[in-house]
Amino acid sequence: MDRRSFVKKSAVASAATLLTVNTVNAQSTGSQPLIKPKALRKGDTIGLITPASAVTRQAFEKAVENLEDMGFNVRFTENMSVRKGFLAGTDKQRLDDLHLMFEDSSIAGIVCARGGYGSGRLLSDINYELIKANPKVLIGYSDITALLYGIHQKTGLVCFHGPVGASEYSAFTEKGFEQVLMKGKAAKFDIPKEWEKKDDPAYQTLRIVAGTAEGALVGGNLSLMCSLMGTPYDIDFTNKIVFIEDVGESPYRVDRMLTQLLNSGKLAQAKGIALGVFNGCETKPDDPDFALSTSLENVLKDRFGDLKIPVLYGLPVGHIDDNATLPLGVRAALDVEKASLRLLESGVE
């Protein structure tokens, strides 16, 4: 691939504009049998898409480099360079890329280049039957939570909450990616020992409610999880291990969103809550509301403390360099005392 050209050497370039699909009824409901995609291998071709916000040239080049360094070939379409306001092109352009990458049998897996905003706008027009007939790895986080939720709910496909293409692929992140998506291991995610040296309170470990729990793993970004409530794409938390993360939200906003989940009754139905790192969610001293604010720790203990299920804060999940790869739908075990989240089965075949 010629990095000097953003899109000219794309192997699928203008094909996106030729794709024609018939969408299925997005209002259909009901649980779906779990579908596990094939494991990725070095030498596979990865489709790089932007279903939400656009990437800068620097972020695009970083995404390509990250994936190539891991041994993959990378394809993208001419839509990669398109911008429409705060989105990476029109809804149709972004949807076409998603459909194209699933339909193309030469594409082994799909990585979202970044999050941002806009994935939720696609949910009602996705061809879920096309995806169900062509299951493959789909990975991303943040705004991509909307895609993971919708596709998993409507097809049963195991989707993966993990690094986007332009993420910082730390040794921890790369190892998790390889273990879960390539080796198919039932990986265990402990809190990195290096975090003991961090002064940022976002990286502290909080054992909010003691205990252990097992259940199917679901979750994602808190803001997106709340935005999907009341839609056909929301996921039932009954008997599930629910992981949650967010970034840049002040404590009162975190409180408001957690209260929404609590008021819905969803969290009380879960088997356990695995909280990632809520990076940048403390009120700064120069904030006008600082004197009347409280800490994130106080919010989490207040909102979760009365739940009669295990709750742990501080796992390596979220808008951080050390970001675990978590498969939606597979069984997992949460151990609050050991501060770990363990996959009990592979997310791929």
C-alpha cells in the first residue's frame, strides 16, 4: 500500500458505490443463537472502516501501520477520505462500507478506524441477514458500541469491544488482541502491574461489592448504552456480566447515566458489573462546579453500593492505552477480590 496516497491504491475503492443490498426489518426481536466468527491469522486481509467520525490522515496512517505491524493486509474504500460535517461521509456511504466488508469473502475481519459519533445512525438500515450469512470479526469501542450492540442483538454474532485501528497498541493491547482474535484463547484480564505507579485516581482499583460471578459478557461505553435503551438494539442484562466504561464525563453526568440504568431495572438483573477505567471523569479544580462536585469514586460507590451483585472498578477497558479485547456473548467470570475478568470460552472458531 502506498501511504502517500490516502485512497488511490485502495483495493476496493469505488466498489462501495456499486453495492446494492436489501435491508431487513430492523424491528424484529428475539434472542439469537450465538455465532462465532473465524479466528484471524497473520496474512489475512482486514477491512478498515469509519462508521462514525472521520479520521485524520495521521490517524489513518497510524491505523494502517498498527494492523500491518501485526501481520495483516489492509483494505479500505475511497470513502475513507470523505467527510460530511462531524461524520465520515453520508450514512449511505458509511453503511455501504460496512456491508461491503461483510459481503467480500476476501476480507477476514473488520476493524473500525475510530469512534467519535454516528454509528447509531446506521442501525435501522443495516442488512442483518447479510451479516448473519457472512460472519466475521468486527472490533471497535466507544461510539462503535452502537454497532456491537445492534449486530450482536440482531444476529447473535460475537462482536468485539477492543482497540480501534488508530488506538495506541501497547504490549498489553496487542497481546489481548492476539489471544482473543487470533489464538482463540479463553484469556484472563488482570489489572496491569504497571498501573500501581499511576497517580491518576481513574486507575485505582475499587472493590465496590465483593464476590464472584459468571455469565455471558456484554457491555460497552456508558453513554452509548444509555442512548440505546428503549430501542430494538438494546441488550438484556439478565444473568450477564456487564462491562462499562466512559471518558471525559463529569461525575454528575456519570451519576445521571448510571441512575438511568438503575431506574430501568437492567443492572439489578445482571450477575456482575465489571467497570473499566473512566478516564478524565474527575471534576478539575478550575471547573466552576468543583466546589459543589464530588469524586468519581463517591459516585460509583453510591450508585453501585446497594446492588447485591459483585461490582469491580478499574479493569483495563476503555479509552486507555491498555485496552482489553472483550467478546460480546461469550461466558466470562468476574472475581472482585482478585480484580480480574476471565473469559471462559473462546470468542472465535
